[in-house]
Amino acid sequence: MRLALSAGVRPFARRLALLGAALLLAACAADRPKPTPLQPLEPRIAGRQVWSAQIGALRFPMVPAVRDGVFVVASGDGEISALQADDGRLLWRASTGAPLAAGVGSDGRFTAVVTRGNEVVTFDSGREIWRKRVPSSVVTPPLVAGERVFVKGVDRAVHAFDALDGRRLWTLQRPGEALTLAQPGVLAAFRDTLLVGQGPRLTGVDPLRGTVRWDAPMAQPRGTNEVERLADLVGPPVRVGDRVCARAFQSSVACADAARGAVLWSRNAAGIHAVGGDAELLIGADASDRITAWRATTGDVAWNNEQLLYRGLSGALVVGPVVVFGDSEGYVHFLSTATGEQQLRLPTSGGPVVGTPVLSGQTLLVTTRDGGLHAFRPN
């Protein structure tokens, strides 16, 4: 986990916040028990790896973009690749010429990433067409939709650019806590509304004008200092119909009706990675990797699983009757959404799984920190 400071923090407050962040990170590393050993598992479903590929090492939790049967991925050194989802065939490759801090967003034609130098770099079918600088660092993947590129900085400011020429269309800056989470947040589309995580609040924004349509508190931050009150929404969110659900960092999981801008329910849950879900359940792992399933309509707990404690689980993805997690030893775990029982376990190259698995058709893709792309097809 990483923390960042918004612009405008006074020097003394900045030092205090950095000290709190350092103490929090040290405590997380020192107190975490060893991963629970894996027990022998008799597969209950079939599944296999169908292809693999290698990109440069990942220095950020890259979540591949999925569009029209294509995975678009980006490495830490600035290489972007588009791969056919069903067989891994390379469609195009491009480079920013600079290390990346966030990526990747794509609508199938336009693809955008952000460099460590805070440059938004946009490609048209693999050909670079423009780059523009934003004032703060970026860790959330850009969103490309409606011939616009939307970028959210760690200062919670949202910038909209014309995808064709890079013209800045608007910027939305709202006040908030000085300390922010340097981990991918919520930036998604819902009908004609842009969904933005602004701290613990899910905000509906007019994508044409950059004005706020509604604001929904997904968590109620508690604590005596900025570190304890940190509760930024973690992406990617889960959307089923009008319902959008997400985790608030170390605070809660919650669902909102994005058509009305109203919170449906919120439950305390101290986790740091994205949840997965479908029409029936919302599923995620907490800070100790205890997996919980909540009923999507009410927030009531459906089941828990403690067989993978302290294994460094990734974000979750629900694929039909199973929910999928990667772990820090490179294993991919398939659990029954109905009961939480383990159904299948498949290995990758051994590097830690980062980000959140994604799905295109019947092909599931997970990424590892060493830059491995591993495509699976569960049955």
C-alpha cells in the first residue's frame, strides 16, 4: 500500500502525515504472519492456462483494459501492448519512452497511460497522437470514453481531455483530506455520468461540463489523525445494472444506486483491494485475507472463508459460479460463489499476482509483478 499527499499541505502537517504513513507501513510489514500453507486440493472444476506472454516488470498494480476481445496492457517501463484475448496474439505495440505511474485506459481505438513525469500519453490504434501534463501524480488508470480521456490525480482533481487532439476540456477540483491513497481509485462510466471516487465518496459528474450531479458517502471515516481517517474508494468498482459497489480503503464495502446517487448499504470491512461481484453477491478479502461474501441487495454476510489467510490476495473477480483471486506466491484460486469452497488452483510463473484479474469472453487474464501475463480458461 502507498500513501500520497495532496498539494497545499503545510510543511509541518506534511511531515506529520509522512511520519504516520511510515509508521503504518512498518506496522503492516512487521505484524503480518506467514502465509497459510496451501492444502492439497482435488479440483472440482476444469481449467487450464491457454497462453502466456511477458511484458516489462510492473511497478504499479496494472489492471488490463478489455475491449472487443482485446487485452491492452502496459509495463512499468512504458511499453503498451494490445493482445488478442483468445490466443495472446500481438496486435500492436507502442512506447511512451518513459516509466509509467498508471495505466491503462482504452476504448478499443484510443489508449491512454500516465508517466511518472505526470504526462498523459494517448495513442490511436498504437500511434502516439498527443501528450499533456497534469499538475499532480496519477495512480488511477485513465478512463477513455466518448472520445474523451479522463484522468484523476492523487490530489483528487479530475481532468478531461479531447481524445483526438488533447485539448483540455475541464478540470474538477474539490476540497478533501490532505493525505490520499496512492492506489488505483474509482474512475468509471455509468450511462451518461462519470463516476469518480473522491475520498470515501462516490461522485457522479457530468462528463461534458465537469459539474457534480450527486455525491454518495460510501464510508464514514473514523480516527484521530489523517492516516486513520484514510478511506479512499479502491478501484475497479463492480457495476451490475444501476448498482455500483466498491471498497473504501480499510473502512468498508458499500453499494450505491448510480441512477439516483443514493447509498444502498455500507458494511465495515478492513480491506485494501478491490471487490468482485455479480447480481447476487459482492466478494472480497480483508487485510488478513479472510474472504467474505455479502448479499448484493442487502449487505448481509452470506459466507466467510479463512483458508487463504495472509496469502497476499489480489482484487477479486466473479466469473459465473466462481470468484477468482491471485496470491503473492503466484497461484490463482477459484472459489465457489455459492459456498466459498475452493474449486480449483492454478499456478503462474511464481511472481506475486498484482492488480485485479480481468475477463474477456471465456478468457481470464492475471498479471504478475515480474511482467507475466497468464491467460486461463476455466470450465
